[in-house]
Amino acid sequence: MNKNYPLVFLLVLMLTACNLPAQNTNVDTPIPPTQSQSGPVQILSPQSGANLPAGPVTIQFTATGGPFVEADLSVDGAPVAFIAQDGTSTSISGALVWNQPTAGSHTLTVVALTLNKEVLSTSVQVTVEGAGGVGQNSSGGQTPTAQPTQDAGLEAARQRVIQILHDTYGITVTDPPVGRKLRQGVTTDPWTSAVYYKDWFINVSIYPDGREIDYAYPLNYSDPQALSNVMKPGDKPVPMCRPSGVIKLLVVFVDYQNLVVTQQEALDSLTQAVDQINGRYLEASQAVGLSSPIMELQATGAYLSSPPATLDLLLTPELIRKSTGIDPSQYDILVQVDLDANDTSGLIKRTGSYGFDGGGCIPSPNEVHMWIAISQKDQLSISASEPRLVNTLGHEILHTMGYPIGLTGLHEWVCGDGTQADGTDQCDQNNLPTLMMGWTDTDGDGVVEILDTTPYGLQSP
Ligand SMILES: [Zn+2]
């Protein structure tokens, strides 16, 4: 048994997972913005209350008070686009595009992040009309479908990925998934590939400037040493979760007693969050013709009415066992959710985000390796303007499957199935990276790759 995955590996992964350097400000979930309609950030158009036609929505904005490193657009709390800045301009003005709006009323928020990690923002409420409106003729020329990815380098990247998988890992495939984000203002996004094969997860990133990285992780694997023939120096022997089947979470709420949340409310919020995430998994599975979900979370909730007396205020399996009576060794992932208006642990400041994942699916985990900070009660609700619990959990779960932050310090996987340009910053349950998760059929044999015994057009093992 793997009683002792070395802490150092967990820390390394945690740092590469979500603790982002200052330049890269797409912290997993930005620190709560200060809302102000007449403040340093202004949305010039659309006006609050506007009714917008179906189709991409362009948001014109200005921000003063930098130097700025990034401006983000989020819709109903979920990030959809951003513009990177180099941290030298004290003002920004520009446009952010919401490419795939859904009909209905929405809150559009522009967040500008300064070099000093100050978060400035403003929001407008708009209503987007339904797609396929009245008066369209049968040619359907106005149908607001997103543009398919126009990516000149894609085929070359795919060939390079095929070569790396063959030369470095001894796997001969014809159709690995390869995708590239197309984020406005970002020219450094790599082509990435993610391959789940037998006991390995292999990630390859090919950058426009010619740099390449590839690495392997064990997959749901209890003995990383057994993979020594595959692992290279620098590879991280933390088992990633295979994005299929059942993943068992133990989620422990730690209540700092300043948000007025009852135990029942906390546990109910977990149920709602997991139901929503599982619902999205089911929808994505049905979209590829399956009747049952490819993957499912099974979460057990627990609640502690005071923080642990550990140095970093993080729980340990022993503490969980003692205080809840639940045996953490029965779970794949141990999650701590702090209910604390004051960020007493200081982890938000230290990690630059309010969620991190420090490991994948670890048999008998010896650490709490996923952490989420809740600083306002309504962030627990899936219908809140900032549904932080569900969106952070839905995002961090993807990290347990190997969702990488690479050389650019940005989240690299293309979200979606790769058939449409992806201008979003980060994936979560609402924007699943189904191409990278193996939830698409890249080799055209009728079976999505994660369920395929000869995945990715496998020619030889
Ligand atoms: Zn992340």
C-alpha cells in the first residue's frame, strides 16, 4: 500500500496546479471583486438592462488604476474570456467577447487585475434573446454558431504528438486528441494532447515558439515505482484520476463560525453541487450517444465546527477519522472546504487562488489534497451570482485528471470537444474539456476514447 506518497510531490503538483505566478492572473477563481458601477472599471457597452440579439456578445470596457496584468469577462460568475496585459499600462480599454451566449438574463462582469493583485470589477445585467429568431429564412445564414477552429498549426502539432507518443512512450496511435485554446490577447497558448492509456496519463504541450514538454503520470495507480520504465526525471508520481467510472470524494467542511451556516446547509450545498456536476457529466455523455454517464462523483459530506489545530489549518486523515468517525482511506480524494469570511488559513494569499488540487486519485490518501475557500454564505448555492463551491469543485476535479498548467502558467487544455474555437480561460463542469478527457471519438471507431480498448487509433501497445 502507498502509505506515504511523499509530501514533496504533492507540493510540486500543487504549485503547478493552481498557485499561479503574479504575471498569470487567471487564478482559479479570482479573489472576490469589489463591485462598483462608477469605479475604476467601466463597461461602455452593452448598457445595463440591454436586450441583445442572439449571437456573440462584445463587451467594450475601460479600466484605470493599473498597472494591469489581465482583464477578464465572466458571465454569471463563470469565466468566459480574458485579455492578458504585460503589467506596464495603468489603463486598459478594449473588447471582450462572449462567443456562445445562451438565451436569458445574465450578469456580465469585467474584472481587471493589477500587478499588485488588486481586483477591480463592474457588472451589468443583460438579456440575450433566443437563438434562431423570427424572420430567418431557410438558408439559416444568421444562425449564431461559433466558428470552427481555424488553426493552421493543428495538423503539424498532431503529427508531432504522434511522434512523441511513439518515440518516448512506445505507443503508436493515429488519432490522439490535440487542441489549442484561442484566447484573445494570448499568443503563447500551446497545442496540447492528453492521452489516458493503461496505467498512464500522458500530457504533451507544443508551444508556438517551438518549446515542447511531455510528461507521464501514473493513473489510478497504487505503485508509482512500478512505472519506473515510463517515468522520466521530473515526472510526478502522483496518480491522476481516470476520467471514467466512479470517483469517491470525502468533503469536510470546516466552519470558522462567521458565515452563519448550519451543518445541514453545508451538507445540502454539497449535494446540490455534486448533483449539478454529475448532471453535466451525464449531458456530455448523452451528447456522444451514451445513456449512462462516463463518470460520476460520489461525495460524502462531513462537518467540523472548528478548524484543526494544525500549523497550516489543513486537516489530516487522522484528524478526520477521529472527529467524524469516517475512514478517509475509503475515498479517492479528500477535500477540505473552509467556511471562513476571513481567510484565516491565509491560503488564498499564499496560493493566489481560492481553490487548489494537490493530487489526483490516491488510494488511501494521506493528505487533504483539495481545498476550497468559501468566504460568503451564498457562494455555497448553485444559483448564486458566484456559485463558488460548485464551480471550484467542478474545476479542481479536472486537475485531478491531469488538467495542466504548463510553461505559460495558464490552464492549457482546450475546453469543449475541439470542434469550436475555445476563447475561455478555464474549464469546469459547465465547459468540460471533453476532447482532452477522452470523451470524444477521435479515431472514428464509434467508441469514445476513454471507453475504447483500442483508443486514439492504437496501432500497437
Ligand atoms: Zn486550476
